Amino acid sequence: MTTPVAVIGCGLIGRAWTIVFARAGCPVRLWDAAPEVLESLPDRLRAMCDEAGEDPAILERVTTHATMAEALDGALWVQENGPEKLDIKRAIYAELDRLASPETILASSSSALVSSQFAEGLAGRGRILVAHPVNPPHVVPVVELCPSPDTTPETMNRAETLMREVRQVPVRMTAEIDGFVLNRLQAVLLAESLRLVESGIVTAEGVDDTLRHGLARRWVLLGALETINLNAPGGVADYLDRYGPTMARLSDDAARGEAFTPGVAAKLAATLSAPARVAELSAKRDRDLTALSHFLKTLS
């Protein structure tokens, strides 16, 4: 795998993408607007490799560059990881479109902004898309590929091919929608979880146990839809015939945006791990996710 890649913006997501591309054999060129971030990258990337069990030798494929133009030189794929602020995104993409070779694909890790918002009016808007990862992408492989109305089919085909080549799992969307796929699913599940906790029906631990020892055990292997396909003798049509009315009633009664309240935030903050332990527990999560990833590959 030798596709040259430029990573623009080297915070946590940018560093994780660097590992994704480097371990797949890609030359990776890094740039960040903050010089101190660039200076810290070698140490931070080595630490991430250690935590994820990656061979630090992959970092020999990684170089840092003082300017965006230098980082883009020769790149065929750009993974942008700038702030989720529209004015900044627009400025970045104006520069990327001006500086990058015409055949270079420009992909954003945006989790909130759709590419039509920052690609509008650019000559190269047909080569711009969102490639939204899940944090941290070097151990959680799904990537949502979301086109704008101007993104060309060739761009989407090339994006899907590259993501498979670097051992990510692309989810190809056909149109823009707020929140993409993952965050729309997550929002619904979180809303009901928060309401159940705030109303006192169950504790935060009870919700998380229901998920990690119940639904997630099945979903990690099959996903929600394939799971219901196996939960009735006649498959999914049989399941929806048997349980559809019940699920519809529960869905109609489920929480919506009103569940995200300061009150439940305070309640959860009093029971979940203290902020001081977030970095420690995040590192453990990444190690556990890496171990889970290795195990799941043995089932393929």
C-alpha cells in the first residue's frame, strides 16, 4: 500500500489517522497550524503505538512539514482534522483546493458539518467528501463516507477503495444527513438512556450493563438488523410481524431531545468516573478495543 497521504490537523484524531495510514504502508505527511503540536508529534505517536500494540517502526513512513503546501506535495489523499467551526473549515478547504493536485481527494473527519457547507463555490468541490471516523479510528475501524451533492461517483469509489485498503470499514452513504449514521443512532439510544437514569428507573451502571452485557454482545458480532433477522424463526419479516407493534409503541414513547438536561448531567457526573481519570481510562479503553479487534479478526 503506497498511496501518499497528507494529514492536516494533528490532534487526537489526526494522530490516530496517521497510525491507520502508516501501518497500512502509506507515506504520511503531517501538518498542523500550531508549531508546538508538530514538535510534540514524534513522542505522541510513539506513545499511541505503544498503547495500541503497534510496531513503532511504522512511524518511519511519517514526516512532518512546516507548511500545508509541503505536506500536500505528492499526496493523493488528504485527511483533514480541523476544528468543527464553519468559517475555519471554509478557509482550510479554500487553501486545500488551491494547493492540492487536481487528482487529490480531500476528506474531512468532520462529525457535525457536511461537506456542502465548506465546499460550496470551490472549483474542486467534486473531490471533497466527509470521511467521518469513530474515536479512536486506529482501533475502531468504521468510517462514514458522506458525499455532498457535488461529490463525484469516482471520488466515492476511490474513497471506499482506499478505506478498505487501509483496513477500515467504510459505510458508504448516498446523501447528506445531519449527524450521518452513527451519531443519529447514538443520539436516540443516549436520549432513552438518559431519561431512564434521570427518572430513577435504573442507574447509570444498570444502563451500561444492559448494553455491554446484553445488546452490545450481540451487536458487536452481527449489528442490530442482522440480530433481529435471527431472532424469529422466519427471519426479519417474521420478527417485525411478531414484535413490530410492540417496538413501535416503545419507540413512540421513547425520549427525544428533552432528555439532554443539566439535571441528568449532574446526576451522571456524581456517579461516573471523575474527570481526572479520563485520560487513564481512555488509554485502557484503547488497549481493550485493540484486544477486542484482534479477537474479532480470529472469528472472520
